[in-house]
Amino acid sequence: MAGLTSTFHHPCKSNLCKPLKPLSFHLRIFSLRISAPTTGGCLSNSTIRTTISARYGRGGTFQRSQPSYEDDDDDEALDISSISSDTVRLIDEQQKMVGIIPKDQAVQMANDAKLQLVILSPDADPPVVKIMNYDKYRYKLQKKTRDQQKKTGRMELKELKMGHENLIFHIPDSLYPSGSYNIDVHDYSVRLKAAQKFLKDGDKVKVIVNLKGREKEFRNNAIELVRRFQSDVGELAVEEAKDFRQKNIFMILSPNKAVVQKPREPPKKNDNAVANEVSASVN
């Protein structure tokens, strides 16, 4: 808060017969107050003291405006003086390759277009620069980074439980001769499809086997069940964490980015379609 006060004197006119009343102007940023001492009658040969005060700051319901964006002079991408070469390879604001020109000419072209000259490849010979609206360019980069961070933060942990109420499916002894930890065939299939869907969506999957009472005797079989589930999920997932020592056995599977983000190949055309296209082109 800063204040400014100014005082001056001026003579009173002889026809002033009533005291001046305080007069105030209330503004949000600037306030003005004119006042005079109260007197009983007209002061012909006296002086009136008038005070004008200015106050800087917020008042009332005034809200501070958003700060204006300022270019960062220290930004390396805009520091043309860091280029030691006398020439640069210029790309104009229309995305066209202008070619190799003097550095000063590139700076002048950017100034004429009222845009910025941005360094794209400082280590190239000669350095590559581009005329562009750097504010908009940086905003797009920041937005892209935020979207990527948001997408990464969207990853959820989905739990798939295999409890004691589902122990009615016998794993073939030919596969697991050590015993028979059981789960319903339908339940297992449903959980497997759900896990594959979650992983394709970019979410993690936590496979849990709850052991209660005498079921603890089949710990090794439960571990084999989790291993089998991991094997059936296949290359969609990679193992992130596991705990086979507690009564609740679990394994966390994370999406295999190399597989989940792999672009799909376009469908192949059948022979008849190809033959029709060939015949049509011949005609």
C-alpha cells in the first residue's frame, strides 16, 4: 500500500458564507478527498486548507487481473546471439524451406513478420532456425506434455480375486501333477478376458488368490494358478510385483507398452478384391 498526500493553500473568496462540506470520490484504485475545516461564518481574508490524497492499492471487490505473459529472454531457443555461424538454414512461417541465408537477414525477416526467430537445431551446420509465433508454439508443447502426464496418471489398478468360493475346477494333473487347486472354468475365463481388456486400456491388474483355513495347505498350487494366469495373459503384460509369502497371494501385472501401443496393421485385401481392382484398371 502506497500513499501520496499533497497540501496547498489558496485564498477564500469574500462571498463564501458557509463552510465547505467534505467531498469524497471512492474509486477502487485511486481515491480523492477534498476537505476544509468547519467555520462559523464567511472568511474573507483567510485561507482554506485543502488536502488531496491518492491511495494506490485494491479496494472493494476489485479482482487482480491475470498476469500478462512475458517472453523469457534467457530461453536458449530464442538466444540468436548464441549462434556463432554467420549463416543459418531458415524455415519461414509458412513451413517452407527458404534455404541458407545470412543470420542477420533471417532476424530481419522475423522482425518484419512480427514473429520470433526460433532455433530448432543449434548443432547443425549451419544451424536450423524457424520463423514462428513462439508463444503459441510453446503453449502447444506444454499442452502436449500435460496431456501425456494426464494419460500416465490415469493408470488404475484393477483387482481380480480368485477366492475359496470358486474352487470347483480341477487343473489337469498332466499339467500340474503336484495337486489340484481348483477354480470354476467360467470364472477363470471371465477374469482372464477382463485382465486382457484392462491391460489393453493401459491399466494395471492385480491378481489375488485368497487362502483361508485348510486352503493354506495348497499354497504351492495357488502359486501355480497365478503363474498360469500370467502365462495365459501372454505378452500383453509384464510382471511388476508379487508376494507369495502372505496368506493372500498376489501378482501385479503392468501393460507391456511395446505390445499395447503397437500400431495395428491394415487388413489385407482378399484375392477377389485385388483381381477386381486389376480388371477395373485394365478396362
